[in-house]
Amino acid sequence: MVSEKFSDEPTRLATTIVPLFAGQAREFVPVSSPDGGRVELTAGADAQDDCAVFRLAGEHDLVVGTDYVRGPKFRLYEMGHLDEYDLGYYLVAANLSDIAAMGAKPIGLLSVVRYPAGMDDALFGLVMRGIRDACAAFGCLNVGGDIGGAERLILSASALGVCPAGRALLRSGAKPGDVVCLTAPTGPAGAAMAYLRSGVPDLVIDSLVPSLLSAWKRPVARVDEGLALGASGMVTSCLDTSDGLKAALLSIAESSGVGIEVDERSIPVPKAVAAVAAHVGVEPLSLVMGDSVDFELVFTVPSARVDDLAEAVSFHRIGVVTERTEVVMTGYDGERADLPGEAWRHQRDGKA
């Protein structure tokens, strides 16, 4: 039996943080732009100073975002489907997805890990390794942050990115006639939650659970796609689908002062999502469009440019931007109706 070990904060800093994040100044790949701009990391987490230091030369826009992830209040964690490593990984993906949606290059992540007295060194190490490995997967370094005690596990982070001056992708630029596009199908995260919360087992769907859970355990921040969209100069608006596809479409339309018409025939529905929908008795599109926490990018591009963009980025064309300020879906029968599913909203006691 492996004995539990509980070190104090300075010891965890020395024995876990320092070895995991050593040598960052050497690892950081400078970001260069065609106009001669350059970003370098001169002091990272390995320096053990109070702050990380970046040196920026030339013109850039600094893109900054922050996101908090529930620890023990994360429902799938409470149910035993996620572990501490998964939570750390998810924290990074959630934050870098926002940077990706702005068409920016991530340059660093600041993580806050507050842990309860009952979390031993091994579990603390799992959280930090999840953070480190996710950062590596998305080409970003965890350059600092904060660790310490708390009444429960608390995970938060702030992500930093850069893009050419004036080139950040916003949600507010969609124009009538633009094509609405989606990087990849949505719904797996919502389907995983719906099935596991149903409590009604199914042998076929049980075999699909690992692939569905990957949306939670190893979520993908679309960093490469975001960079390609930003560099193209063709994209008029962009947003990630972390609050669900429906919520993203509603937000783009409201911020841009336009409407969006989605074509039901163009919405991709993964087979696993359709299977779960049938099992729990809901329409598949309610999972695809609803509050499924998938980190895809939904964006708009002028119709005359969409074929050119398809040569650089893979995506699905799911609708068009309209002058009429309503967001609807045209069904197979040609009838127009509100988008299916529930858009995510903050709730006092809601849990992801």
C-alpha cells in the first residue's frame, strides 16, 4: 500500500512545480511576425520570480482571457469519470480555446491551483502534470501563477496570446451574406453528460463512452485553426462553442446586429450523439446545439471567400448570416423554427 504524503506549499513548489516547469526560457519558441515584431520569454516559471516576463518588440495586440474550472463541484469528477489529471488538462484547454477564438498565438498560461488539506502530494502532482501536458499539447507554457491551500480544490487560469495589431477576431463583425462555419461537430460532451447522468445503462452506448468522454478528458483547443483563420484575413467574426453551439450563434448575431439562418441538413450529427439522444429520449440536435461544452470554433466568412478559406482550414458550412435579426433553423421540410436545445446559462447551483 502506498502511503499518503502531505507536503507544505514550499516543499510542493520545490519538489513538484520546479521539476515540471524547469527550463522554460530555453523551451519558449519566440513568436515572430512578418513586420519584424517579436515576442520572447525572458523569465518563466523556472525563474521563480514573482512574475513571468515577456519582451515584446514591434506592434502586437495582447490577447488575455481567464476561466475558472470547478474542482470537486465538477459533476463528472464527482461521479468518478474524471480524475485530477483530467481537471488540470481541461483547465488549460478551456482557457486556450478562448485565445484560439481570437485568432491569437498563445504565449503563456498563469494557473491558480488551490487545494484542500486532504489532497496529498500525489493528487496535487496529477493536477500539475495535467496542466503541463495540456500546455505542451497546445504549444504553450505555464509560466507562473499561484498555489496554496483552500477549503476545496479550486482551479483557475489566465491565458495570454498575441496577434498582429488590429487583427484579433471578434464576435461582432458578421455581415449579411456571410457563410456560417463550424470547425468540427459538436455534441459529444453534452451526450456524455446526458448518458452518464441518466443512470440507465446500454451495452452499445457503454462502448462509446470512452470516445464521448474524451471531450472532457482530453478536450482540444483549436489553436492551429484559430491561427489559420486569423492569418487568412477572411474571417469576419469568430467565437468558441464552450457554452454550446446555440449560445455561440446567438452571441455572434446579437453582437453583430444581424440574424443567422442555420440549415438543418448541414449540421453534422455524430453517430454516438445520435445514439445517446435516442437512448435518453431527446432530439439529436438538442444535444448538438445545446449546452454541450465542446471547444469548437464557429465563424463567419464572406461567401466569395469561403472556398479559398477551405484550402487552409477544414470546416462545415452550416448556415448564412441574414439582415433579419433572428436566429432560426430551416428544417428538412423548409419550415423555419427556433434553434433546438438549451443555451448555457449561469445557475446558482449548476454544475458542469
